[in-house]
Amino acid sequence: MPLHFFLRTGSREEFGTTPNDAGEQRSAELPARRALLLGGLLAPALLLALPVSMPRAAPAGMVSDVASYQKALAQVARAHRFALIDIRADWCAECHRIEREILAHPSVREHLEKVPLVKVDVTAMDEGNRQLLSHLRASGPPTFFVVDAATGQEYAQTRSVGSFRRNDLIRRLRPFSQAS
């Protein structure tokens, strides 16, 4: 049974099948791969027809590399002494639970007004993410800790790796939110 594909070229679409060396039919992915490997002559047209998953940039307000992290801390330092670092990823189920159940809670939000949250997005796990995780001495999400906003120095006994309860976070934030 032949597999079919659409090839969108400029203003027209072509419908076809692609035989392999044995005379069997191939899927639409193989012509796209072949075109890319042969110099990409048809790549622009095929990429319009096929879904492409590309690494996505960190959403606005999140940092994903050392430079953006340092820039975010500098912005926080203009108005605050401390910052809460939240290392997270879209693929991290526990990160979603923490955001939904803990960070959104009014008692936590009250502390975050004085100790702003800096979200580190490592969803892509690209080279920039790996360098930032190394810089922060973290293995991955979810990881939380408090830093001096001006220097980036982590405060002892504020780090949490993995799951935690709302009261644990409030207990860790309280001394910093009261000192602000």
C-alpha cells in the first residue's frame, strides 16, 4: 500500500509517492531527510509541508543561559536584596505541581513580593542550559534556592531539590522577606 505526501512548492501543491530502491513506497519523512542531506535544494518546500520540532526559546521572563541569568539578577538587585531561583522545565511534572499548588498560593505570593522569583527554564537542555546548570551547581529541575541579588551568592540551607511542601518554602523565605 503506497504512502502519500503533499509537497507545497510556491503557489501549488503536488501529491505523490516516493519509491525506494526495492520498489516499495516510503513515507513523507524520507524525501525530506534526503533533500536535507543532499544539500537542501527542496528543503524549504518540504519544511512547509512537514511538522518541525525545533528547540524553543525560554518564555519571556525566564532565563536559559548564564548571560540572561546575570542580567535578570542585575534587574532584581535594583529593587531587592534577595531573589528566589526556580530551576524548572516544561517536561518536569513536579515543576508544574510546584507552580500550580505552591507558588500560586497567597501565603507564598506574599513572600515573593519581597523576594522575587527568577525562573530558570532548562526545557531545551541545550548548551546554554547546561552551562547555566553548571554555574548554579544544579543537576536539574526542580531546584530552588535563595541568592543575594547583587552578587548571585547562594545562601546556605536554602536549597531544595525535588518535591517540597508549601510550609518548607515559606520557612526558607521568611527570614529574607522580613529582612527586605
